Amino acid sequence: DIQMTQFPSTLSASVGDRVTITCRASQSISSWLAWYQQKPGKAPKLLIYKASSLESGVPSRFSGSGSGTEFTLTISSLQPDDFATYYCQQYNSYLLTFGGGTKVEIK
Amino acid sequence: QLQLQESGPGLVKPSETLSLTCTVSGGSISSSSYYWGWIRQPPGKGLEWIGSIYYSGSTYYNPSLKSRVTISVDTSKNQFSLKLSSVTAADTAVFYCARRRTYGGNLDAFDIWGQGTMVTVSS
């Protein structure tokens, strides 16, 4: 199995802050990585696919980067609607695995 | 636009089989561009992929659950289903169905999700 490790697990930030979340794979996954946003009681929402491609309709303040084993999700200027939990997911292997999640809280 | 809706019992007894159905509306499950999957999330925890199916019936499962999981598709009803046998309290979770698209001929991320359905395993 490819293990996905996200950090930090919790992040406190203020509106307008630049926020970065890191996801590390236990082996190379090329660019086969997605990022999702999940709000309480709701299904995950796709933000980024293939490590750095912005899903249609997602605000441009979200961006993804990385390849191989190290990836980042950046929110350039945190907005009130962005307080949520974020998950990375690798799809290099047929066995799909998710990171443990990063909860972005209001500081 | 395309929507997915999970349905099934919200309470299952230990040792029994959990059965859920995902109904696809606003599009065809028989499109060659997509796979269809199940993902679960125990209360307060992270996401776990259970398995996926193609409209042809081709399946692949998470090895950790493979001995207990069956995913099937009914193209005439535009539905796919999940059966998880011999459930225990550890299987209590929100279960999501989702669409997995292809990208440049390769399988990509889950781009559309159902709202999820909570299933509790308890006597």
C-alpha cells in the first residue's frame, strides 16, 4: 500500500492568511494526486487533480504543486468559506489511499 | 447535471450484510469515460476507499476489505451497489458513492460524490 501522510493535522489561521498543507507519499506517485475539501456533514469536494490542475469552478486562490513523493496545497488568501478539512488522495496505484486530513480552523 | 444518491438501511446488525445502492441521475452509468466507486468514513475519522466498478462489471477492491465486499452494477436501472458482509461495529461509517473520471486515457480523481448515507452496525 502507498501511505499518504498529511501535515499538519490541524492548522489555525486567520482570514487573509496564506495557508500551506503538505502531503507526503510513501513512494513515488508521479503526479497522480488529488486534493479534496470537506465541510462537516458534507461530501468531499474535488479541488485539485493531477497534483496541480484546478478543478473547474474552484476559486483560483487554491493551488497545488509537487510530484514524486512531496505535494502541497496552498490557499493564497484564506476566506471564511475555506474553513474545512482537506484530504489528499493518491491514484498512482489501483489501491487508492487518502491522507489523514488537515483541519483548517479559525484562529 | 449528474447526481449520485445513496440508499439503504441505516442500521445493520452485527454479522449481517450491509447493502447500499447508488442511483445515478442526469447521466448514464454506461459511459466509457467513468468508473464508479464506494468510499466510507467512520465518525470523526478519515476516508477509506472500498472499491470501484466499470459499467461492464469489471471491479477492483481494497485488499483490506476484499473478502467481504461485492460491488455490482445494473445498467438498466443506472445504479451500482455495495454489499459488505459479516459487519461489525468497526464498519459503522458514512458511506459515499462517487464517480471516478478518466483523464487522458488514465483514471483520475473522484469528481462527483453522493451526499453520503450513515450506516450504524448495532444489535
